[in-house]
Amino acid sequence: MRNVILAAVLFLGSVAPAAALQSDCLAMASNEPRVVPVSYTPAALEADQVKLTYIGHSSFIIESPGGTRVITDFAGYSAGIVPDAVTMNRAHSSHYTDMPDPAIKHVLRGWNPEGGPAVVDEEIGDIRVRNVTTDIRGGMVGRQKDGNSIFIFEVAGLCIGHLGHLHHLLGAEHIGMIGRLDIVMVPVDGGYTMGQAEMLEVMRTIKARIVIPMHYFGPTTLNRFIATMGKDFELETSSTPERIVSANTLPDTPKLLVLPGN
């Protein structure tokens, strides 16, 4: 019976049309709390390095070797910078804003206000940003098709994924559109998005080398997710919200990298 249920869930999501540009990643393969302010310092990066800074909730700053900066699930807080681009999702108001700073050149919404799937595929500086849509629960409205986007950032030889407000398992059609992910940001709250056991199943499907939990509302929920992972992932807990990564320094075995936040 469980296999029948899982098979049905696998086909709940829908995906954006295939990206028109050549993708290295594909070729190789409302009641929620707001973000908690953290300090941010620009990095001096080598040509193969990317800096990730967790600024809270589901928001990260992704900084490229060329100095391009993108903030994920942007709800208005930018850690004192004006990013080149922001991505947003609409499951709750803590994941988007209707009034982004006009100085932000690229505002990339993970849903299409006019209906149908959002289609994002843009070169922003030295970062390529594209998306794969999934469905979300809509309360009294019911399931909302294409309401969430998994955003993929291709930069410095890395494929970095942000799952947004993922509400269901990923089927083969999603994985085919996502391609290879080296690093993935994962909501682990276990309730607002999806159960922690199901999220672990998503992680096993994606097979990223580094998994960074987000959207966990405190240590109790985070520790419960860590406990579900058993021996699947090596655990590293960082004392700072920042990490510089590169393709050459990816771990040999999958790692759960905990950055301080919420």
C-alpha cells in the first residue's frame, strides 16, 4: 500500500518546460517567522569558489567569483546589501515580497501570476539561474499547480539547488529537469513543507554532496531531522553562517552542513 501511495505522490508535481540554454548541470547528470538579521561581509573569491551565507529562514546569499550576488526566497531582508538578483516563492509571505527594492535588477518569481508554470532561465553576471516548478498546498483553495519553484544556480562549475517550499516527493520528470545538484538547501521543518522522512527520501533521490538544512524554526526540529538521517550523511555543524565552496573541495561522501540560523 505504501508503494502505491508514494507512486501517486510522485506525479503530483509539474515541471517547467526544458531550459533553452545549454545547462552544465543537466549535461552532467503566512504564520512563519521572518528571517533573523545576520552580518554579511563580501568575499575575495578564487575563480572556482562560491560563497554561501545563510541569512535565516529560507534565505541565502549566493556570491560568485565575479561578485554577482543572489538572495534566495527573498522577503525584503537583504543583510545590508543590494543583490543583483533575488528569487522568491509564494507559499507564505516570509518567502516573497510585493515591494522589492527597485535597485534590484532581477526579481525572479517562482510562480506565474498570470497562470501556468513560471519559466526562469537567465544569465546574471557569472551565475545562471533556472527553475523547475512543483505544486503547493493551498489551504481552502486546495493544491496549487506550479506554485513553487526549485531554483538551480550554475556557477563556478557547481550546481546549487534551493528547494523553496517543497510540498511533495520528486518524480523522475522533476529529477530529469533538475539534473545534477552538488549542493542543495532543504526545508526540514517537517510540517509547513513536508514530513522529515519524506524530505530525507528526496535527499536520497537528489544525491547532492552537501545538504544544507533551512526553514527549521529552532534546534528541536533541526535535531529531529538530523536523527532521521542516521548514517546516510556525515554531520558538520558550523559556528558561522558562511561557507566558501568549490567543485574541487566537495566531500567524497554526502555531508549535512548545518549553518546557524532558523
